[in-house]
Amino acid sequence: MKTTHRRTLKTASAAMLAVGMLAFGVSAASAHVNVAPDDPAAGGYTHLTFNVPNESPTAKTNKLEVSLPTDFPFNSVSVKPVEGWKAELVTTTLPKPVTVAGATVTKAVTSVVWTADAAHQLGENEYQAFSLSVGVLPDAGTTITLPATQTYTDGSVVKWDQKTVDGQPEPEHPAPSFVTTASDSAASAEPTSSPSVTPVPATAASTSSNDAGSTAGWFGLAAGLIGLAAGVTALLRTRRAQAS
């Protein structure tokens, strides 16, 4: 399966999931701050969309900070502009050098900070989507955790940094996260079965044709001889009748 096709399928699946959530009345607020990658394939690049709801009935959200991993840092980070929000990429020195895509990385973007102007702060029952393009992604099966910090106009701060554990109740403030999948190249290299076709040898086809032609010739000759014999017999009968 081609990479572009897989991306189309994954993007369509994400859209269908969002429509399904709305159909069942799941609000942005009940989902808390979460992240959705469009293609989490290992070794590639992806668009990350953070959905941030305002959960305060009295204050507005005016700032969001998302922390990026340092144990497998992204060597490329770019931000999609959001009207009324200023984005800042924070680059720091890594705790230790890391090899990414064959290159040694000592500094990387470790956080992104969005700050709203007064006219675009999020009020009650409002949310905003913030998008990043990042890569390259680490090996398949890696959980990428992206803790977020949400700041309100009344000075309160909510940290979305709690780890979600399988089999246990979801924490009050879970950290946004996703798991990488198999690389697109590995998926496209999967063997596919196709029907086998056994060609007919040209000599066999020719032989069959020749045999058919020979048979037809013999039938034609036999028919001619039979017709000639019938004519001779009729002629003899006629002469005998005249002689009588």
C-alpha cells in the first residue's frame, strides 16, 4: 500500500472518530487537553493537533505550553499559525547527546509556548486547536508523552502531566500522548498475493492449430470422394435404364 494512501486512510479515520464523538455528545471539555497525530509512523514526520478546552466557568485560557521529549528529540519542529496567538519555540541543550537520523543532536526544541492576545483568549465552553509538524518519530511502539501546562487569566495553572496506566482509571489531568506505529516503508513492503498465470507454449498452440487444419483437410477429401462415388453410381444407373 502506498504511503499517500495510508495517510489518506488514517486522516479519514481520525475525521470519522471526531464526527462520532460529536454524534454521541462528547464535548471538548470532557476530553481535557489531548493530542492527535495524523500519521504516527516510525521514521517519518507527523502533524500533531492539540485540542485545548477552557474548563473554568470564571476565567479564560490565555496561555498553553507543550513540552517535547528530550530522550528522542525531534530534529524538526514547526508551528501552524493561530489567529490571535503568538507561538514561541524554546530551544535548549539536551541532558545528553542523542543520535537522530544518523546525526548527533545536542540541542533541540524542547517546548512550544502559545500566548493569546486579549481578544482571542478562550472563554467558557470554548476550545482551540494548536498544530505542530514534528519529526522524525522514534521506533514503532514508542509512547511519546507531551505534557501540557494551561494558564488562566485569574492566575491559576493546570498541569496536564499525569501518566495514564492501562487497566487503571484515567487520572484527573492526563498528559497528552500517542504511540508510534510501523513505518510506512515497512507497511508498503508487505507481500501481496496475485493470481498466477500459466502461459501456453507457442509450440503447443501451433501444433494444435496444425492438427486442427489437418483434420479439416481429411474430412474435406473424404467428402469429395463420397460425392464422386455417388455421381458415378447415378450415371451407371442411368445408362442401364436407357439400355433396357
